[in-house]
Amino acid sequence: MSGAVLVAVAAAIGNLLQGWDNATIAGAVLYIKREFSLESEPTIEGLIVAMSLIGATCITTCSGGISDWLGRRPMLIISAVLYCVSGLVMLWSPNVYILLLARLLDGFGVGLAVTLVPVYISETAPPEIRGLLNTLPQFTGSIGMFLSYCMVFGMSLSELPNWRLMLGVLSIPSLIYFILTIFFLPESPRWLVSQGRMIEAKKVLQRLRGREDVAGEMALLVEGLGVGGETSIEEYIIGPANEDIEDQDISDDKDQIKLYGPEEGLSWVARPVTGQSTLGIVSRHGSMASQSALGLVDPLVTLFGSVHEKVPETGSMRSALFPHFGSMFSVGGNQARNEEWDDDIVPREGEDYPSDGGGGDSDDNLHSPLISRQTTSLDKDIVPTNHGSLTSLRHGSLMQSTTGEQVGSMGIGGGWQIAWQLSEKVGPDGKKEGGFKRIYLHQEGVPGSRRGSLVSLPGNDAPIDSEYVQAAALVSQPALYASELMKQHPVGPAMIHPAETPKGPSWKDIFEPGVKHALVVGIGIQILQQFSGINGVLYYTPQILEQAGVGVLLSNLGISSSSASLLISGITTLLMLPSIAVAMRLMDIAGRRSLLLSTLPVLIISLLVLVIGSVVKMGNVVHAAISTVSVVLYFCFFVMGFGPIPNILCAEIFPTRVRGICIAICALTFWICDIIVTYSLPVLLKSVGLAGVFGMYAVVCVISWVFVFLKVPETKGMPLEVITEFFSVGAKQVAAAKNN
């Protein structure tokens, strides 16, 4: 995964530049006022700071649609160019109006980076470490602020600080960012697939994942092009092909899916559970109890939670939790096939995917198979095992990457597998028509050898040496397929043939129930984040630290008040970095929802302590100490949860086709709320006082906790396409509940 990590680090430099710019203007504006005599013109002074905010808000309105049209990478390149040009113009700035123009250009760059970097990282990162990598923008932004404060503080110690140089230095790191976006960052593979550029997408995925076999993920990206559609949740029992499970609710052979292992003669069968089997009752028990006890909780939250609750305890977080069943899925009962590999359809060493063959240099090959049954270079490293044992497959014959992580051609990350099933349905004229079902499989249980403590099948228990796996399945129609290929009796993954050029983003897709549901979550959490008090605490921090005696200590060292405020801000920013590092470690272990629910109470307590400190009279030393501790705790826990997670969630919960538009809507909400909070703060301080302001922020944090508990699902470790499918299913469940 080193390729994805390096790409994420390079992309996150865009947020480093944003943090750098925010800190630099905070220090430089003190000297800009003096040169242009702006003490009597507070409007112009405010515009110099706010112009970047205005530019970011304006560019956000169109950034999503343009990124869906041009791609993510070109927008990051444009962002780097805007950063660089604005830095050079600020370095020149003969008058205040040129400076305002430069700040506007800088705001355009900030808006593009803040909006699109989380999207880009989400679309390139593996599900297992997507949360960690998407916390990088918060981390690099804080590093940028700290480095900038250090630079401005050093310059402020000179006799004549040069504000133009302070602002112009931005062009140096932005030039580095420009070089990285041009020569190092690839285009998002999901965007490439949405444009039908399959060869490019496959090559980018191979580079990001560090392996040749990316067949399953390529198919997943195609499936992600769909918006809405009918999706159902089913249960499957997976076991050796030659073992019978005596359960009347397990379907017969005609509905089973045969899963071929990585070795000849080794295969398993996935049998759908058609009725209320014991397994089905047990798997639904937890979510049913949860829904009855907590009727206000969104069914979507329960749906996501049930996936994470049923993940087996064994194995590491970064391992594929679901067994690798080989690179072949075929339909039992519909195909006259046995368990042996067919030599005529296994490509020779060095051959490429059929989807790339015959296309020359063109990747407009949507009518070619995306995946076919094949072996890869990874197959040569498989450790021989005893045939027919699921445990041996789980622990011995899993395909291993060079890093020791389990991989498989049909694995799509986070313990999920993708499969297809040939099915028959009755058309309007009464005739039977062929079709495909696309199935996302995820392990729910544990091997049968441990089933005694969990579930017993009706009748006598199966022999001790027999094993099975319980799996949840999201079943839907494939996003793209060619119906005329049905006559060719396609086998396994070769049945997935995109039959049409993918459609571009459409505003009507936003009104699909799952997308609307996701927008409620995304917009809601962005609004609550901005009104949770971070701007007020930042505004009040210098005053608190001044009361704590830090200012007096620094003045005794010969440091001026303006330099002291910069140093204090730099120290405050430095305190954030360890907390963000902890958040990066926990984001894919504890999860986004858990971090929010555990950090928001600390924010509430910190704000209430600040309220009490403002109302109750106490000694100056005690007041300063309590206030300082509260502010430090607030900062540390904010950057662990409410700081990075809203952007992470918004980059995960929308379908590929409308992700750019939806993320732009959420980002626009962010910037508008930022403007409202920033410019309402002085008014609120005059009207309700400091205690009133912090009290309002504490109430918002309480509302935020309730909103997260009721509405925000846990998305850790899940492929983006599976997340959007869950939103679609959850939205339909909500609609059905309302109708009932």
C-alpha cells in the first residue's frame, strides 16, 4: 500500500499550503495595517483577511461539477498554480487593491484544495487505511500553520519586518506542490473508470496497490457508476462444494454460486438462505433488539453497525477478513462445468487482461470484458494445502502480497468480495429473460468449528471436520452489462461487460433516496462542526494565555506583544500535532463514529468549564490555569474528532458519478457557515458576552453528539461503493418505515 500512502502524502500538501496561508496572513496583517494606514479603515483590513474566504466560497460552487468533468488531478494542478501565482502577486503588491486580488486568487487555490484533496485521497486509498490517509490533510494543515508561525515569528524579531516576504514565501512550497501534481500524482482510478478509460484506471490501481492483480477492484469501480437501483440484503452460507448443510431454508443447487479456490480441484459453494433459518434469526437478532430499544436511531446506522459487529475477532485490522476463494465465480446449476481449471481460458505468463487486448493504445474499450478467469503472478507463491479444508484456505493458502497482506483477485477491500450470478426473470410478455445479479459478500460469522458457541443448525450437528462461513450479501443488478452476451453463456467474472459509455453527473441523481440521505448526513455534520466553537476558542486563546502570564514572561525576555502573540499561536498549533497523530492511528480501528461520540463530550465539558470560569469569580492564577487546561483539551480533542471527520465522511458517502457535485455542496455549506461564525462572533460577544457565546457552543456540541448518535453511520474499512449501496438500502428502509 506504499503507493497509495505516498500519493496521499503528496496530495495533502495542498492542505499544508492552506494552513501556511492562514497563519501567515494572521501575522502579516499587523504590518500591512501600518504601511497602508488602515487603522481608520477596518473594512479594508477585514477584507484583506476575508478575501481568501470569499474566494474559497466562490470557487467551491463550481469545483465539484468541474472536477467531475475534467478530473481530480487537473483541479489539484490548478490549485497549485493559483497558490503559486497568488504568492508572487502578494510578494509584489504595490497597493492594497493588488493585495486584495492576490488574496482572492489564493482563496481559489484554498477552496479547490480543501474540497478535492479528501475526495482524491478517498478515491485512491485502500479501504483498510482510508481513514488514516484522509486524516493527513488535517495533520499537514497544522504542520503548515506551525511552520508559518515560526517563520513569521522569526521575521517579526527584525527591526523592519517585511510582510510582502512573509506572504510571498508561499510560492516556494506551492511550486513544489505543482511539480508533484504534474509528475507524481496519478488521476483518480474511479474518475478514469467513470470516463470509460479502463486501461489507465487499471495501471493506476496496479501502481497504488503494488500488485498486478486488481481485477476485483476494477469490477468494483464499474459497479460504483450506478446511482440508486434496487438492492436487497441476503444471507449466504459458504462451505466446501462437496458438503451438504441440512437446513430446509438453504436453497438448492440451482441458486448456488460456485467459488473456485486458487488451486485446481479446490472450490466452495455459496448457498443463499431463502427463509428464516436459524442462522438468519441469529444474525438479525442484534439489529432487531437495537431497533426496538432505540427507535429514534436511523436504520442506516444500525445497518452499518451490524457489519462491524459481526467482523471476526481473529486477524489484524489490515488483513482481508474474508477468505480468498480464487479468481473465479461461476453459477452452479446453470453451467455445465466441473471444478477443474480450463487451460484454454487461463492466459499465459505475460498476457494482459482481455479488456486491454485488441484495443491498441485506445482505452475506449467498454465492450470488452473487464475481468476474465485467470491466474496471476501471485498464484505462483501459494503455499500448498490440503484440499477441501476451509480453515487451511483461511490460514495457509491465501494469496500473499509482498507485504504479507492477504489479497485476491475478487477481493475489493475491507473483507468484502464481489461475485455475479446468472439469473432468470419473467419479462412483461411472460417470457423468461436472462440477467445478472451483482453480489457483494462479507463474512459475518466464523468457521463452523467454532459454531457451537454461536449457532446450531436444525437437526444433528454436522461433522466436526466440516466447516462453513456465514456471509451477508448486498444483491443488485450490475451497473453496466451487455444483454446480448447472455447467448454466449459467459462464465464467472467474464460476464461483466460494460455495454454503454458511462453517463456523466446529473443533478437528478442527487434526488435519489440514498444520495439525499447522504447529503443530510454530510451537510448536517458540516454545519454542526462550524458552530461547535472552534473559531471562538481560537479567538479567545491569546487572551487566556495572556491572563496565564505567558505574555508577561515573554515581554521580560524582550519579545514584543505582536511577536508574543505569534509565538503563542505557534505553540498552540504544535500541541495539536500529537492529537492528530493519535486520531490517524484510531481512525480505522475505533472508527469515525466512535471517535466523534467519544471526543464530543470532552468538547462539551471544556466549553462548560470556560463558561463557569467567565461567570464565577476566582483568583487570577486559578482562572488562568483552569482556562488554559480547558482550551488545550478543547483543541486536542477537536482535532482528534470533529476537525477531520466531517471531511472524511463527506468524501466517502456519495456515489462516484455525483461525488464531485455532492462534495461541493457540503464544502459550500462549510464555507458559508465559516463566514457566518467568523463575522457573528464579535456581535455575539457584545450582546451575550463570553459566557453566553461558549454556552451556545456547548449546546451545539450536545446537539452534534445527538446527531452523530442518531444519524451518522460507521464507515471504517468499507469500500466506497459498498457504503453508497448501504445508503441506498437504508434510505429505502427509512421510507418503508414511514409508510408503515
